[in-house]
Amino acid sequence: MAEILEVIMILSFGASWPLNVIKSYKARTTKGKSLAFLLLIFFGYIAGITSKLINEAYMTQIGEKWYVLFFYMLNFLMVGADICMYIRNYKLDKAGECAK
């Protein structure tokens, strides 16, 4: 039951990431975004994934409970993609400033 609740938590946090990545792609600017916030979440997912990988009880049941780790990794990838969009948009912002 604890794993199901954990997946619900991860899904709740992660539901907005694909939309956020698309918004970042279309916006072509870093205005309204915080790199520190993105990095904090990114490292939080690293901690969550690492906690699963070093938890012996979880790893002995990975065949049955793989989905928990899957959702951690999926959210980790979405946050990573948003960080990439931030870097791209930062460069676009700088190029726009130089063009003025």
C-alpha cells in the first residue's frame, strides 16, 4: 500500500512536467523560471532514486514493485528536459540582448 501511495505522490508531482517542458520550449525565454528550483527538484529525484536502489527490501521485490522506480525515473527525465530547455532559453535570451 505504501508503494501505491508513493506512486500517487510522484504522479501528482510529475503530471505537470511534460506540459512545463512544452511551455518552456514554446516560450523561448527563461523569464518566470528558476534554475535553482529546477536543480533542487532534480537532485530530490536523484535522492529518491538512490534511496530505492540502496533499499535492500525494495530491491528484493523489484520484479513486483518496479513501477515505483519507473515513475521516479520518468519524472527525473522530465525535470532534466526542463533544465535543458532552461539552458537553451538562457542562450536565446542572451542572443536577444546582444541583438538589441
